[in-house]
Amino acid sequence: MESPKPAKPYAKPSGKRRGLLLVYTGEGKGKSTAAFGLALRAHGRGLKVRIFQFIKHQGARFGEHRALSQLGIPLEGLGDGFTWRSRDLNRSARMAQEGWERAKSTLLSGDWDLVVLDEATYPLRYGWIDLSEFLEVLRSRPAHVHVVVTGRGAPEALLELADTVTEMRKVKHAFEQGVPAQKGIEH
């Protein structure tokens, strides 16, 4: 993935508040973690937050699922686990499409202040969700709704539409040194 174009110099804020589109992408660790941190911040400020995970399955019990559940922040798994382990990619695609329909309804309803579309870049890259429809829904959402999209390889058109793009860059990772995923750190 190409790095986004250099940011323009900061302009003086216009004073108008509106829902922002934030994209966390790149090969490094921390995209979902950043999105969940923002969800916690928003929840702490009284915003209504909802999270959709396009790869994780419903009923997954990673640390973030447990904590968000305790806080009453809805998190819905829309996938069947890691796609590279899927035994039925047609089923995985159907699940992503059905999940997108639920996420789309949520985005357009205006009932939520922040909607996180975690790992949404993957079904976009695989062609399971139509990119032009995805972008149109983001453009058509009510003006107050903030959206976070995470995942590697965010499409250029999504980066162009976004208000804020952060690219996570891996410098090194413990896994490459033979260290397995750690409870509370990776899951």
C-alpha cells in the first residue's frame, strides 16, 4: 500500500462540528487498539458507540470484547474468524455482506454517535463488499455520526474520503522473534 499523500498544513478550524471519518490502516499493530481507545473516549464523554468487527466471529471473547461488554458498548462479530483459515470463503463472503447490511443500517439510522467498522478493509479488498456502495453510505450518513474504519490496505478512494488517516508501520514484532501472542496484548 502506498503511503497517503503528505497532509496539508493545518487550517484554522471553521468552528463547525460534524461527524468525522477516521481510517487506521497499515502493516503495523495497533489499528483496532486505536479504534477501541477512541470508542472508550467517546463512551466516556457520553456518546453512543457501536462496534462491528468484520473478521472476528460473534461470541469471540478477546480482552476487548470482555471489557466493552462490561461497559455496555455493543460489539458485533460479523465474520467467521481469520479469513486465511476459512474452510468456506463463499460463506465468509455472505457473512461479510449480511454484516455490512446491519452496519449500513446502523450508520444511516443516526442512532449512534460513533460507529467502528473494525477490519472492514478486508471484505472491501476481497470484493465481498462493494467499495462504491461503502463510500456512498459513508457520505450519506447523518452529519453527526463519526466513523472509524480499520484494516490493512485501505483503498485509495477511502483514504481520499477520510478526514483523518493514520498508517501504522511495523518496525519489528515479537512474533518474528518466536514469541507467541500474549494474553491481554494480542488477544
